Amino acid sequence: MDDFGLVLNAGSSSLKFCAFRRAAGTPWRLDVRGQLEGIGSSPRLSARDEAGQKLADGKVAASVRDGREALDVVAGWFRSRYGGARVVGVGHRVVHGGTEFPGAVRVDDRVKTVIARLAELAPLHNPPALEAIKAAEAALPDVPQVAVFDTAFFAGLPPRAYIFPLPYEWYEKWGVRRFGFHGISNAYCAGRAAELLGRSQAELRLVICHLGGGCSATAVRGGAPIMTTMGFTPLAGLMMGTRSGSIDPGMLVELLRVGRLDADAMDDALEHLSGLLGVSGLTGDFRDASEAAVAGHPRATLAIVMFIRRAAAAIGAAATALPRLDAVVFTGGIGENAAAARAEIVGRLAALRVAPLPAGAQPSSDALLSAPGQTPAVLRITAREDLVIAAQTVRLVSGPRAPSGTGPQPGS
């Protein structure tokens, strides 16, 4: 019987999943990847095999109210496809691991306690990840669970990058510091960029711009981050789908002081009601906001313009942390698929000597977008956090052999 390793990436409204397969004496390989989206609204399950052939794509008959029910649906689909498959490990993406977890770990009660404690710093991410871990433990009680943390990639940030210009005692007493997020995506992209450019990762100086529901820009030197825009929480930095990004803290203090909002209402507004949604008044989805802008909706147009300007500014700021800029990497749902916005962002990087993108630079797979030989180069790379999580999981539960095509690993 073949061995299987599973990867779960739980979000507030979706559950992404992958299955890796290994016959006796053979390497691991990706067998299927998919997602259940629309949790709590209109759930839809989609899945494709390694060759990209569609295995599932349709609405789910049963209601799916939360992550536990989502996992039940995915587990049922997996059983119908694989029968009594032997699962040797389940890997989970966890956004916030604080300073406690500089690398992936096997899950035990202490790990779950820390993930729960840090949920207040990543309220959109840690709770569904913890829910998925508990549901997977219940469904597969004898199978090791592994947590892979976005923050682990940033464990080696230098103090100049993680200390805030605040009273130093806040860091010493309360641990207030920059952590950094999208680390799993950054780890993969750094290695994949080296492959696409035909250069050693050690010599490359990159700015990786992850644009999706959450957004960040990270300066990477020799495969290691030296600056990133996200901070103590995933709220900082760029304008996002429903998150504000960095704004004037004095304004927030004043709103609290005069009683316009209390702390809970402020948190809800910054996490759920800001960003593209807050400005457009319509949606936090970049695709929908773009369609509304094309149709002439003035606030949607304003939201898109602001998003592009802030993304370009963040790339410029990250570039100043590097001795030179070899390439700008776009990843994440928007970075990969919104070609027009990507071109507009690049068009604002002339001060960094980044040339405008050639017409027709709209690939749907990993590619060099800029003209051959152009420096700094511009790359489009699909975010493959699943491959990194799978490799870390296999390494912890069954030795050094990792799934093929995983690229670099956090800490490499």
C-alpha cells in the first residue's frame, strides 16, 4: 500500500489541501491538490491531479459552516478517492508562531496552547489553523500532525529589522517586535527565482511581493530575509483585501481617546472592514473591485489606484535594504493573476531602474516577465506553500527524504 502525506492550509473561508504519494522505495510526488472555498456561504470543492486534470469542481451539497465541517467534506472526498490509504503525516500552515517556533514542529498539547495564545495577534489565521489541527487529530488519531510557521522564515531577522522605534522596554518586557509573515511563500519563491534566473540563491538580492488577501514585501539577500513590511501582526504594511496596512497610529489613539470606537470595534474595523473593502465600499476581492472600477465605480477606482501606489512604495522601501536589486518577484493570487495591476506597479519602479513590462507579459505559470537580460528582472511565481509544508512534514515524520519539487525550505 502506498504512503500518503497530507497538507492543510486553513483560512477563514477556505481550506486548501494537497496529497503527496509514495510507493515503497520511490520518491514522494504530488498526487492531488485542491480547495474547499466558500465556507459559511456557498461551499465549492475543486481538485486537480499532478498533471492538472480536473478531479472535482462543483458545489458541495451539505452546508459547511466552519473549518471542522470543511475538513469532514475533504476527508470524505479523500476516502472516496483513495479508500483505506495509509496517511503517515499531516502538515498544517500556521501563520503566527512568535519566537517560540523558529522551525516546523510536531504538534503536541504545548504547541496547540501557544498557537491558541498567539491567535489574538493573527485572528484571521491562527484560529482556523488550530481548528484544522484538532479536526485532523480527531479524524486521524494515530497520525503525526506537523505545524509549519510563516514566522519561522523570519527567525533570523537582524535587530535593526525587528526592533520598533518604541520604548525599548516594550520589547524587553512584552516581546513587542516585528515578526514577519508570508514566510513559507517567501522561502519557496527565493529558491524558485534562482532556478528561473539560472543563478545561485546565495548571490541573489530580491524583493518578493506577495499580493493576495494579505500583502507584504520582503527584501531577501542570499535566501534570507533582511526586511519585511508586516510586523507584530499581519496588519502592518501594504493595503490588503480587508486589512488596512500601516496607517497613522496617532489617528487610532485619538479615535479611542474621544470614544468613537472601543478596542474591539477598532480591531474589527482594521481586520475586516478596511483595505479594498473599506475604500471601495463594495468588496475586498481584487477581481471584483477591478471589474467595478472598469465599470466606472469611483470608489472602486480609488481603491485600485491606492493599492497599486502602496504596493509600489513598499517594493521601493524593501529595495533600500539591499546593496543591489537583482529581481522583483510577484506572487500570491493578485501578484500571479492580475497582469494589468502588476504592470502598473512595475511602471512605478523606474527609480529602481526596473523597466516597464513588455506587452503580453501575462503567463499563467512561473516565468520571467521582463526582457531577457534585463536587470532588475521581474518574475511571476506561483505561491507553492504546500510544497514547503510537505517537505517539512516528511522530514519530521519519516526522515530526510522530501517530496520532489519542493524548492528551498525555511532556514535553508
